[in-house]
Amino acid sequence: MPSFGTASLGRIETCHPEIQEVCFEVIPVYDFTVIWGRRGEGPQDEAFANGFSNVPWPESKHNAIEPLLSDAIDIAPWFTARPHIRWDHEREFIQLSGYILMAAAALGVELTWGGDWDSDRDLYDRNLPFDLGHFERKK
């Protein structure tokens, strides 16, 4: 049965408890890793400069200031064989999103997924930025 490694556990602890709850619900049935929870100013500005975020500090939901719990999480499917993260495996990211969104709905947590920002279930309209590993709490 899949479980979070030390790095993922450290990152997930920086997220809002509702996001944590959803992720802990999914990990036993779908293996994934946590790439980012909360991002401080330096990492956020670097992500923005390198095109991995479309907003600078402190405008991202990753940039929690008070309390220090992120309203966003970046995750990726985890493969047993190397490379463990395969960014070009879009299908697996979409499968993982289904597990995350179903668990969130069952727990009463409202999430927006970066693969379908307008939540119209049409992935072909490629809402930008098309960020398959990104989930954030709706407020």
C-alpha cells in the first residue's frame, strides 16, 4: 500500500488541514508525491521567474502568510521505477486528479484543479496555466 515519504510528509504539513485530509484519503489507493505546499518569498519568486507560477510573491495560494498554511498543493504521480516523476505522463496526472477530486467531494472540501480551472470538465479548452499537479482550496 502506498504511503508518503519523509519529504512529502514535510511538505504536506505546510498545507491547510482540509488539503491534508484529502491527500491522506487518496494515498493508500494511488501513489503520489507532494512537490510543494507552502512556498516562501524566495521559492515563489523563483517559480514565477522560471514560468512555474503565473504570479509573484505573495499572490499565489501557496504563499500563506498568516497562518502559515498553504491553500494550494502541487503533487505528481509516483512511479516505482526511475524516473519516479514523469512530467510527460498526462494521463496519470488526470487519473490522480480524479481520485483527489472524488475524495475532496466525499469529505466536503471544495478544490479547484489546475487542469480545469473553470471546473467545466472540459480539459480540451486548456485553461491556462494548464497545471495538472496543482490543487487549491476554494474560499
